[in-house]
Amino acid sequence: MSLRVLVGVKRVIDYAVKIRVRPDKLGVVTDGVKHSMNPFDEIAIEEAVRLKEKKIAKEVVAVSCGPTQAQETIRTALAMGADRGIHVEIPAKEVERLEPIHVAKIMAKLVELEKADLVVLGKQAIDDDANATAQMTAALLDWPQATFASKIEKTDGELTVVREIDGGLESIKVKLPAVISADLRLNEPRYATLPNIMKAKKKKIAKMKASDLGVDTTPHYDVVEVNEPPVREAGIKVENVDTLVEKLKEGGLV
């Protein structure tokens, strides 16, 4: 059984960029700021491509929801080895308010259209840290889910997945079709080579809108205010335990 794999790739502010709050305090500055693929989604794409290299998957389809620039993220996925892309166009002004439930509904609809057998997503995005899209997608599809995956192996008609949990590692088996979310230690993503970057330019990217899939992306909440975290005060060194206790009492901590 060769699988068609759907992989979500999100365009986020690059992890190395210092985030700045907008003057209106309703979001962060995105104009003129470097963006890249969400690191956990890079891991998801890498794993899907490895499944194809092992002849377990027959096709890898990269999906991104966002403005026109999201096509750059899809091209990166194509250069890494994905076969084709789907761009669900979301205007730049609306993309900050796109919620996990919206993306989950979009993914569920695309699964039906593409007749996908497996959905692989990053466990979370580094901009909102929601860690919810994979779980919601599985719920909407009524599919088994294996979240926080650090190892994936295919056996007869099912997947054995090693999950990272608070107490260590947990091994589970899920029947296909299924939804998986990739954790940090699942693999180390490859760098796209120049020849593959050039090949990616010729691969197809289908374009559509959320409304074409019957998905309403109206936000369920309003942003009241966004603030930077308070600046951490400098610490002090103390000579001995008695002084430490005294300082803690002065600060009302004991």
C-alpha cells in the first residue's frame, strides 16, 4: 500500500528574528521581516520525503495557508522533495487571525479532495505555539492520531510511532489512514540543493481559497492587546545561606 501524504507547511517569522510589537499593540511587526518555513514543518516534510524514498509513500503534497508569499514556503518544501503543492490563499491582513480550527477544516477538506492516506504536520508553529491543528484535523476526519512523534515505522497496514511524552517515550500503533504531528527529534531536515531548487520551480502549485473548500475563516476571538514580556531584572550574588533567606524574606518570597 503506497500512501499519498499531505503535509502542512506554515510561513512564520524566522526563528532568528527579534520579534517587535506593532505600535497599535494588536500584533507583531511582519512587514520587511524575514520569514521562513516553521521548523517543525520542515521536520514533517523531511519525514514524508523519507517515507517516499522507502517506497512507503507514492506522493507528497505540501499545503500552505497564507498570503502570496506562502508560495515561497511551498517551493522550499518542493525543493526538499515534495511532489506538488497546494496554496490556500489567505490575505495578509487576515492570516494573523487564522486559527488552528480553520487550518484543520481546510486540511480535512483537502484530504477528501486528494484522497490522502496520511497527514503529517509539525507539532506546533513557533509563532502561536498552539499545538492544536493535528489533533483537530484528526477529530474532524475521525482518524487515529499520533502526536509528538520521534520515530515512525510502517508495518502491515499500520504505523508504529514512538511519542515524546513528559515521562519519557511511549510507543503506540495506529491504523491507517492517520494524522501524525512531528516532534523535534523525529529527524534532521535536509538542505535543499541548488539542482532541486531549480527543479522545484517547475513543480505545480494549485491555488484556491478557503471559501472554495467551504471553510469560513471568521475569527472566534478579538485581540485586545499584545505586549512584550517584561524585562527581567538582574540577579545578585549572596555570601551565604543566611543572606539568601534574608533577601527572600525582603522580597516576600518566603
